[in-house]
Amino acid sequence: MDGIEAVGDAVTGGLLGRAVEPRSGEAGADGHTHETNCLNCGTTLAGQYCHACGQHAHVHRTLRAFAQDFLTGALNFEGKIFKTLPLLAWRPGVLTRRYINGQRARFVSPLALFLFSVFLLFATFQLVSGPGLNKISVGDHMYHSTDEAIAGVKTKIAKLERNRAKADASDKIEIEQSIAEQTKALNTLLRFKKEGVTNAILADKNENNDASEIPLFRNAISRAQANPQLTLYKLQDAASKFAWLLIPISVPFLWLLFPFSRRFRLYDHSVFVTYSLSFMMLLAVILTAWGEIGLPAVVAPALIIPPLHMYRQLKGAYELSRFGALWRLALLLTFAVTALSLFAVAVVLLGISGQ
């Protein structure tokens, strides 16, 4: 909600500024200047663009132009996106081949589209996941707040102390161990309350103690158990920051499909991988929104569309026969799973173990 409120404040501020100073920043009724010399380098203008520096002849000074500049800076939108997305969706092989062959000016570059897709994907995940519910788990008991968990653990300790006063000497040892465990849990909960932790799991004494013999992973697992909400946030943050790793991880696998070909270079494979990953992330955004608004049949498109898209891109980008594209698709699907697994391991190492 904070993000939505921030956007609302920005829009409100713009509307207020427009109401107070409606003509600010505008040159004329048509919204652009009428100069004869380039405003950037001073060269005499001849045409729509300066032949010396390339700047547009007339500089627009409208809110619409400002929004267009923003989109252009973010993704080089000047009409390219409307030429790129249809080809990316239905004829990805043609798009990949045309870009490799040098038709760059009319399409959004693979890397720009990839970065935008990463941003859009994780922004969607953040909006969909929301802040989450407050849940504190202590052993087998679930509490809805840290204060409730503290009160519950104090009640357990008081009950154990009463039982200890009545117990035999042989039973007191086990009860004292239980009191020590609950006291430790209480201290942890008090620390959580001070730090503002709202989601946490405090495992039993024998649970997952031997999860890993490596101290680095054992500590990471302990932190994940103690605060799964924070762990999920760190994983998402690492995945968004290091999403670019998917490209160098995937390119060698694609090279294995054409190991002795002199026709296709690593650059070709990089363009293929980057466009393919961009499409898959945009598809994930669409399917996530599809599921959130309650529309049915989300699973089927998620299973059918990716291999179909990969087949069409392989066939068109590398100009393959149907058989050549099909057997390479079978290998590529296996390679894709392997690449995603390697990326997941890298995200865990970078997002959790290094903290």
C-alpha cells in the first residue's frame, strides 16, 4: 500500500501544480518550440533532426512529452515496443534472427527488454504477495502475534515450574530441560518483539539440528527457520539483483545444441537466451495477474506455452527443420531446468549464506 500511496501522492502533486501554474514549462499552444538553430549545438536546422548532433529539431515542453521521455529512457519505447512484443509473443524466431542480422533500430534490444521484464516480474510478485499474515510458531503452537506468543510461553513455563515442585527427582531433570528450552524461546521472542519481527518459527530442540554439517549452511538454515518472512525477502531481493546471471548460465547450454557450427556464434545464443528469458518473465507476470483476478486454467498455459515458444524460437532463429527443432527442444527443456536449478543455488548462496 505504501507504493500505491506514493504513486497517488505524485499524481496529486502533479495535478496541484497544474492547477496552480497551468502554463508552466510550455512554450505555446501546440506544446513545442519553433527555433531555427539546434538548441543543443547551435547548428542551423534542416529537417526534423540536427545533422550535427542528432537532437530533435523541436523540443517539446509538455507533460505528455515528459512521460514519453521517461518511457524512452526506461526502455527506448519510441514505438519499438509495439513492434517487438507481437513478434516476441508469436514469431520469436523471426525477431531473434532479424535482430542478429542487424535490424536493431526498430526493435527493443534484448538486454533492455530483459531488465524491464525483471523489474516488472518482481514488482508484480511484491504486489501479489503483500505484507503477509503475522504468525509466530513455537513448537507445535501457532500464535497470531509476538505478544500472544510471549504470553503463551510464560504460561508454559509457569505450568512446568508447578509440575517440577510436585515431581519426583527422576522427572525433575526432564522438566528442567523443558523449562530451559521454553526460557530460551521466551528470550528469543522478546528479541523478536524488540526488532519488530512478525513472522517466525521456533523449532523444537531436536528438529533439523543435523540439517547440514557445513556451518555456513547450518547457520543459514537456522536463520531461515527463525524468520521465514525475512528469508523470503532476501531470496527475492537476491533473485532480482542477480537475475542477469541467468544469461551467462544459459548460453553455454544453448551452445551445446550447435557445438561445431561456425554459422552461429555466442552472440547469437546470447540474443536468443535474453529474448527467451524476457518472454518467460512477461508470461509469468500475465499468468500471475490472471490467477489473482480469479480466472481459471492458469496451469495449462504455464505448461504448454513455454515449450511451444521455445520450439518456434529455435526453428525461426536458427532456420531449422521441424525435426531439428524438436530434438533440440527436448534437450533445451532439460538444459532450462538445469540452468534454473543452478540459478536457484546461486540465489540461495548470495541471498542467505552470505548474510
